[in-house]
Amino acid sequence: MAKPQIWVFMEQRSGALHEVSLELLGKARELAAASGGTVAALVLGADVTGLADTVIAHGADIVLLADHPSLEPYRLLPYTFILAQACREGRPSILLFGATSMGMELAPRLAARLQTGLSAHCIDLRLDSDGNLLQMVPGWGGGVVATIKCPRHRPQMATVMPGVLKKSEPSPRSGQIINLPVGADLDVSGPRVLEIHREEPQEMPLEAAEVVVAGGWGIGGQEGWKLVEELAGLLGGAVGATRPPVDEGWASEAQMIGQSGKTVRPRLYIGVGISGMSHHVVGMDGSEFVVAINSDPQAPIFEVADMGLVGDYREILSPLLDAIRQRLKP
């Protein structure tokens, strides 16, 4: 088996690394251990040299560093140019991105420039005996998990959903830092950012919640959705959703869990009116304890549940809410 060079794009905002980048480093380290390959981390931005030690501690053998004022904040064209130039010179076998807003914009642009393939929203990565990257992607409405590989073109590129891989833990390590060239003309390349406005989240982030109460199409409407929100509030948790409640306007896009949404790993996950198709399950099957409430005893959600309650969710949630309120009384 060929020894691959596995590169990971380290997404950062204002000097803070995104968690998915550390998760990808852990997977890259695993692939490198199985193949005898090396792991390189791409760090782009302004005043980001200090991140090199952190990246090495989390598994990188080499840090490819582009530290320049024109690279903060993130802009698509300058980042694409630097990454394409680095790939043409370094010739990596594998290049990984997080399936974040930045990664989903940057990775396809770079793949097109390098004339190679890209698998999006992967949930796992492996190597075959020839060093090809096997990329697991839920497909066909979540009914199957497809295995994709790109045997003819390099680099093999993939974006991976945040939260599905185990984050690498830091350890004392040594590594090499290589500075990438940054041309002065990049400062005027493409649109310029004039102002950044950040909005603070109004509720607990799903990824950080120890309790998640999620609702699906079976809720039936906005009135029923209030029961989901009330239960989450009483339990000190966050509200999650499948795609239909988001499309109907009962929940926001930020609350969606699954293949095209967020991945959660709470201590307690309560799914209400959720059928349990795999494109949703991939976003919550790392939960410690899963309670499913559904009127259909054959719903797939019961296959991954630790406790299943069959019946009308209103008849189940109403007494449950009353009992919780009684317990919370001073």
C-alpha cells in the first residue's frame, strides 16, 4: 500500500480552531498509522503562527502555514489560490475539510481548480489496500450509506460532518513548520470584506447541550411544537428538529439535526414524532441514552432507541410535563 500524504485544512476564526478540524486530525492520524503515511495541517490566516504548536500536539507531522494580514478575515479566492498552489507543489494523496459553511464553499472550488473529485458530508473515512480513500456518505434519502472512492485523481477530497469523528487529544509531539508563500496581490483578489456583524445565539447551542429534545413531522403543527420547546426548557436542554419542521417554519435551520444539519452527542436525547430515517440518525446516534416517542410501533427510530414509547405524543408529553413541573416546585 502506498504511503499517503494526508492533509487537513484547519479552519479557524480569529485565531480559534474549529472543533471539526481537530476531529479531522484525529482521523488523519488514524489513517496515517494504518498506512505509514504523514499528516500535514494547513493553517491560513493572520497572526496564526501560534496555532502551529497546538496543531502538532493534536497529530500533525507538518504544518503548512500561511500567515499574512490579507488572509484575515477568510475570503474564498485568496484561500483557494494558496491551497491550489500548495497542492500542486506538495501533491497530497488526501485532502480533508470540515463540512462547515467555510469548508462547503472552499472545498468544491478547490476541487474544480485541481480537477479532482470531492465527496461531501462524509460520516466516516477508511483506506483500502491500494491506498484509496473510502468515503462513507448517506444517500438516497438516507436509506443507504454509499462508499465512494476516487481511484484516478489526486488529491482525494472529502468534507466531513462536524461531530461524527472523535476529536484528537493533545500529546507532546514534535513537527515541522513550512511557510507557504503569500503574494501581495492577494489583498485585492476578489471581493473584499467591509464589515462583519456577529449575532450571539439566542439559545443553548445544540452541540453543547447535555439534553436534546427533538421533534419531527409527527408533531403536526406549531401548537404541538410548543410542547417540545417546553419539555426542553424544563429539562435545561436544547430543541432539535428534523427537516420537515424546519421547512414548515416551526424550527430554525440552526436546530436541524442530521446529515445536512448538526451532529449531537447529549447524555439524553428525546425524539418526539420522528420516524428515524438514517439521514437524521447519523446526527444523533452518538447520544448516551435515546428515548423515542412515536405513534407508529414500526418506526425505525425504535431500532436505535434505549427506551421506546408508542402512542400519541400529546398523551405522553402532557402528564410528563406535569410531573416535571411538580418536581421542580420549591
